Amino acid sequence: MTTLWKSQEVAAATGGRATGNWWASGVGIDSRQIRKGDLFVAIKGANFDGHAFVAAAFEQGAAAAMVSDIPQGFEDDVRLVVVKDTEVALQQLGIAARARARAQIVGITGSVGKTGCKEMLKVALSATGSVYATEGNLNNHLGVPLCLANMPADVEFAIFEMGMNHAGEIRLLSHWVRPHASIITTVDAVHIEYFDSVEAIADAKSEIFEGMGGQGVAVLNADNEHFRRLQHRAIDLGLDRVLSFGTSDAALCQMLQYGVEDMQSVVDASIAGTRLNYRLGAIGKHWGLMSVAVLAIVDALEADLPKAATALEYFQEPEGRGRISELAVAGGHLRLIDDAYNASPISMRGAVEKMAMLRESSKKSGPVRTIAVLGDMLELGDRSRDLHVGLVPTLVNNQIDLVFAAGSFMKHMYDALPESMRGDYDQTAAGLAPKVVSRLRHRDLVLVKGSHGSRMSRVTRAIEENALKYSGKKEDVDAV
């Protein structure tokens, strides 16, 4: 077990008092997820107090606990570090980890695609050196310092995802991370409920440049209408270079061609003048474009570009973000696109276009019926109704056969559809799930998508559970 932190190092970083000599191999804030050897940080939250779970963390195998109040029964325990405020101390521990790091560090933000970009970049850079990256989507004021605190000191590359729904949040995260390079995937009307305009969202995303210390590289989406705004902000803050990626000739890093072959993407790209043709283990033009941004960063960090491009064949969409599975159904199999983790207008359009592309690539083996199962897109504010109804042209133009919908906002979209496209509607995902399952058949291509709060993963689980009845074996429902 590798030692990440010694007791006196934690005390020095946080201004705390260690009650004994111990060492930790990791850091955690959820007692249920503590691994043997971890330092458990007892955070006081709005709905819970981690101090109540110190005993549970030790039962899980924690090496020590960071506390601001010594819990009853632990007064003489030598496995503690006592601090004034555990949340502030976690931030200080993350800052100390960043200070000792030797890695080239990349920060990622954007309205959509942050986690996918982070996972893809991890695959690409792993072909050229050791990589550490944000776990899951721990991208907020607790997740970022937690991930920093878990970063090994000797890793070669480190990737941190930064999220926000209010102005000022990314500024703080970026000052903790201090990235050498940054990516803004795109800017769109996501979390618009908390902003006066999409331009204000762009400004909030550009806060990632503020922690870069007046140097480094920014990689920006030239296809996005806010590219110039972001570019000017990066230049004003003194960054060394701004690299553009996109599909137009104006982009320095350009996706020249995109296609689908044998359930993989085939991308022809020019990365700052270097021509590459490679396979990508995820389907959708948005993934192809993301791969160009990823390779732009690889090139900017002077890592091995051809090796990184070759490695992208092994990238798969993160769970709930467009991963494709083949599942058993009465009479044969269907394909499920599980995109139930999150949703916005731009990602909804991309997912529908991906489904249409898959249908076209599958026609050689027989007819395919496309089914979109959509849940509410949240945090869209006063524009919510219009943005939901605005999905109708995308569904119609891509000739989706049936649309199922859940949620009060999606009801407006559902009612605006041509009657022939309406599959069924329910107020909740749980209520919609059996209606969807009852209509499934062999060779269906099914997309399930919605914001996390719409709980569309319940529909995904219902489809998977139905598949088990027909297959009888778990391996039959694994991703292909």
C-alpha cells in the first residue's frame, strides 16, 4: 500500500494537530466508500455531519480521521488530526498536494462533455505516461480539493474536471488546481436559470484561465459562437497560446472527416498541421470532435501524438453518457444508448443525431426502429418550455420513429410532436418505464436521455432487467 500522506504532513498542510504517527494511502469524505488505509475527512454539511460517521469509517478500514470536534469515545485515539474546520482543511490539503506535484496539469470545463473529455484525455495520455484524473464527476468545491488531495506526487499528467452553476465557482476551483493547460468543451444554455444570458455563462467558464498564472495553453471550440469571447479573455489574461478545434478550416485542429465503421468512429483530423487517421471507441460526431480537442492538448503538452491517437480506439463512453449495449428482447436483441446521466438542449440534439447515424450504419443488416425516451432537461429557467419544444425539429428531421417522454417540461415537447411519433407519456420516469418496456422489439435502437434529476436511469434499469428475463445470463447484456 503506497503512502500518500503521513500524519505530520497532514498536520503541516492544514495547521492541525496530529494525535499520533500514522500514514494514509488515500483521502475520502464518504464513510461508505472509505477504503482500507484512507484518511477520512469528517465534513459538516447542510444535511449531515461526518463526525457522526467516524466510527463507521474506522470499521471500513480508515487509517485516520480528520475532525474539528473529537467524537465521544475517541478522546484518546491516536488516529486523528484535529483542525479548526474540516472543509477548509480539505482545501488546504488539496493545495499542498498541488504544490508538491510534478505533473503537467490540465483543467477541463464546459457546458457539456466535461466528464467524457476527461475520460478520453486520460486514455490518450495513458499511452505516453502515468495519468491521474478526477474520479467520476467530483468537480465542485468538495470534489476538486478531494481529488487534488488524492493526487500522487510523482504522476506525470493530471486532469481535473471543473463544474459550476453560478458565477465565481470555477474561479475558485482553478486557483486550487492551477492548470498548465485548459479545455472549454463548449458553451451553451446549461444552468441558464442562474444566469442572465449565455454570454454570462461563457464568462463564468472563462474563469478557468484565472488560475493559470498568466501563462499556459487554452484549447477552445471554434465551432461555438462564443469562441471569440473566450479567446479574447484568454489573451487578456496573458496565456501563452490559444488553440482552436472544430470542423471549419479556421480551426487549427480540425476534424476533416467523420464516419462509422464496425461500431467504431473513424476520424480523419489535422492537429496543428499533423494529419492523423484513427479509430475511436465511441460513436457520434460530438465524440469525434472531442477527440480533436483531446489530441490538441496532447500535442500542446508535447506528448506522443500518434500513440495517443492510436489509444483512442479503446475509449468508451462513461456509464450513462451514451454507452451502447446490446440487450436481449422477445424475438432477438435491441441496442440501448444509455445517456441518462445528464441532458441539455445541445446534448439532446447530439444524442438524437447519433441515433440516426447508427440507424443508417445498421440498415445493411435489416430495418431498424428508432425510439427516443426523453426526460426533463433541468435548470433552464424561463426558457425551459421553449427549449423543450425546440427539440421537435431535431426529432422530426432525423426521422425518429417513436418518442416517449417523462416530466412536466417534456409534456410540452410531446404534445408538439406529430401524432404518429408519439409513443407514450408519463409524469415520472418510473411510470414511463413499463410503458416503454412493453413496446420494445427485435432490432430496436433505443435512446434514454434526461437530466440527472429526471431519474431516467430508472428506464434504463427497467430495459436491462427485462433483457435478463430473455437472456437468462448476465453476460448477454454486457456492452458490445
